[in-house]
Amino acid sequence: MRRSIIAVLILIASFASVSTVGAQQILVPMDLSQSNHLKAYGLAFGALSKGHKIDWLLNYRGGSFLMPAVNEIVLDARLKNVSFVEVTGSDVAQLNSEIAQNNMEIVHLEKAPKVAVYVPPLKQPWDDAVMLALEYAEIPYARIFDEEVLTSGLEKYDWLHLHHEDFTGQYGKFYAAYRHTDWYQADQRDAEARAQKLGFKKVSEEKKAVAAKIREYVMGGGFLFAMCSACDSYDIALAASGVDIVAQEFDYDGLTPGFQEKLDYERCFAFTGFHLVPSPLVYEFSDIDTSDYASARGSDADYFTLFEFSAKYDPVPTMLTQNHVSYVKGFLGQTTGFKKSLVKKSVVVLGEDAVHDEVKYLHGNVGRGTFTFLGGHDPEDYQHAVGDPPTDLAMHTTSPGYRLILNNILFPAAKKKTLKT
């Protein structure tokens, strides 16, 4: 045991004394040569957190990173098993020339964003892909919920992720299958108590107020990312301001007569013209979702294509689609994807299954901020069910789907003028 400890100490010491003579920077490739794509994002985030400025080389070898060749970054890369190459000034000059002549661009990353995840305090019987990605990549984040949102607690964060959440106040539409389970009943009691404490008569009204506050956050310049049911339930909550769309099984009273015609699609971020599914016995919020079509195809036939954008003229969508593959394997969720006919024309489609007119990944601007929605629950678990164990990302270190999540986390670090679209 003593010899093992000594050996580890010697190894760390050798890493710490890495010579960077002749090397001015290190290139972290993000193509198929990379041994751990997901940890590479954590390496980049960590470098920014320590005050280093790095470059994101869009469309160059899968969206590679150029970082200072300082000992703390080199040591961190080796400890994380992230592949890198030391490069000299002449190497960088040649790289710059190649980028200038092709559909590539250099984006300067300046400061690590402050990250928050909107997640309920009670343990849920499912995991969240973004939290898994953040923890595996070793990117710090804060957990916040309704209390912080409603008291302007969002203002100190640059980037917000909406955990697998139902903003309509229907408890995820799990009523038919899970209303007799302990976790469902505990979640309902907790939500009702919180709504009353915050001054609301019903959970649905409290959740709409939270959705409105998040909308203010984005309009003021915040970066919003959501997956699965948070995507469509959030827009539905915005559209239903002042309208009761919740069955009595959830809020003990009836729906607003003619509720469908009273929806205000102008308030929505991404979707328009959708129709709600009010029945508590149907595991679906609206006709936005494409889960039925995707599950009918099966995992072997479920893929979506990432669009290739002009890196020099459209750097934002280019950042969000950086990957080492163009085709990404699909994955189901309560909200798997979005019906293309219901996506607003102002929204940028980042990834889709064009054969079936299904949008999987989209992005848009609201006020001075942005939002990005990704359908599905877990990129490496095709049909993740309630109660399934969390995915071990150490088994999926090069996951293209998880890379899309981590692109969004680094995106706010870009130089501000780059983010103006």
C-alpha cells in the first residue's frame, strides 16, 4: 500500500513538472481522436474558471479547443484522460490559415458562466442528463427552485437549465400510472405546500408565475436550456397565462370553458398553434410531442441530423452543434421531439429527423437572451423509464448526445459580441 501511494505521488509530481519548452499552447482535439470528449468540456470550463482565456475552434476537428500550455491545465488534462497536443507558434499560424480558408471560425471564450439547475428539492425517481453531464465533467453548478426564481434569485446566474419538470401544474401527467405511489403523493403534497407558502391558491398558478419569471430572466439576457417535458410544458404554461388548463384531479376545480381558444401563442418561446391534451389519464401535454412516432420506429431507426451552419456568419448555432458526428442516435422522453409544423418560423432548427418532420434540437432569441430546447430524456439510454438507475457516463465518454448538452454550457462563455445575433 505504501509503495502504491508513493508511486501516485511521484506520478502527480511528474505531471506538475511537465515541461512546456517550445510549446505556447495545447490543442485539445474534439474529433474521433479524442479519448474523453465530455471531460474535455470540464477541462475548458476549469481553465476559464482559473482566469485563462481559451479559443473554441468551430468546425476544426470536431470543435477543438486551444488553451495555454501552462502546467495546471496540462496536469488537469492528464488527470482527466483528455487527449491533447502541444503546439508552437508556427503550428498555430498554420492552424489559423486553415481556419480562415474553410467553413471554420475561432471563438474566444473569456469567462466561465455561473450555472444553475432548476430542480425540485425532493429526490425524484429519475435522473437528469444535464446534472449527470455537469457532475461527470466536473463543472460546478447551483441547485435552485421556485423560491429562488420568484425572489429574483436568477439574476446571479448566466445559464439556467430546466430539470425534467412540468410547468403546467399537472405533476408530470403521471396521474394514470403513478398516483398511488409514495413518491407521487409526496411530490404533490410538497408542491401544494410550497404554492400556499408562496401565496398561491393552486400549484398550477404558482408554476405559471415561475415560468413568467424565467421568461423575464431570458428577456433580460439569460441563457436558458431545457430538455424533455420542460420544453413543451414551459411554453404551454406561458401560453396559458390567466387560463385554467388543468383538470380537477390536479387542482380540484374545472377547466376554463373554451380554454384552447384562449391560449396566447405570442408569449411562447418556440411553439405555436398547438392543441392541449387535458385528460389526466393521457400521458401527454399536447400535440407538440413526437414520442408516439419515434417509439413506433424503434431505436435502430431513430436518428437525427445536425445542421451545418456557416461558422463565420452563424457562430452561435455553429457552437451549439459542434460534434464529431453529423448523425446522432435518437432517444425517447416524455417529450421526445417536436412536431415541425408547430415550431415557430423565427426559431433556428439545429437538429431534426427530416424524413418524419420532427425537430429534435432548436434554438432562438427572446429579448436579449436565448433559449435552446433538446427533446428526449437521456442521450445514452434510449427508453429511460421511471425508476431506472442513472447512466454511468464513464461508459460513454465520447457521447455525441451529451456533447450537445455541454456545448450549451460553454456557449455563454463566448465573447459578448459573438453572441449577438
